[in-house]
Amino acid sequence: MVETVTVTSKGQITIPSRLRRELKITEGEKLLVMREGNAIKMIPVPKLSRMAGIDRRIFKGRKPSQEIEEMREEWTGEFEEGISQT
């Protein structure tokens, strides 16, 4: 897929909707932006809650405890803070 986007006066671009849908990029989602030679590469930062799918089988039909939910939120915050510092 190749598309052209326009850079605004603020340096912003719009990611084409088809690409956002295919990559499941939603409003407020974080992206890593890297330079590779003369190219710019953007990679969606996975949310820890999405990566924690292993326990879905364990909790099938049950809801994880409040403690586990709070831990996930804390880890997600720490992960996102670490990403923003790079």
C-alpha cells in the first residue's frame, strides 16, 4: 500500500483510514517514530493489556481481580512513560 500524505504547518500528518483500520490504530494510541536513513518509520506501541492475552483462558467466564486490573494499569503507565523518555 502506497499513499501520499501532506505535512501541516505543525508537522502533523494524517494516517490514511484504511491503514489505521488494518493496523487497528485508534485515537490516542502511541506510535514510536524512528529515522532509518532518509525514511521515517512509525510503529504502534502495543498496550500491555493487549499483550496480556495469555491469561484470557484462565479468566474465561470470570473477571480478573481488581488487584490484577490495577497492576495492568500501573505496568501500562510505566511502559508508556519509559517509551516517552526515549
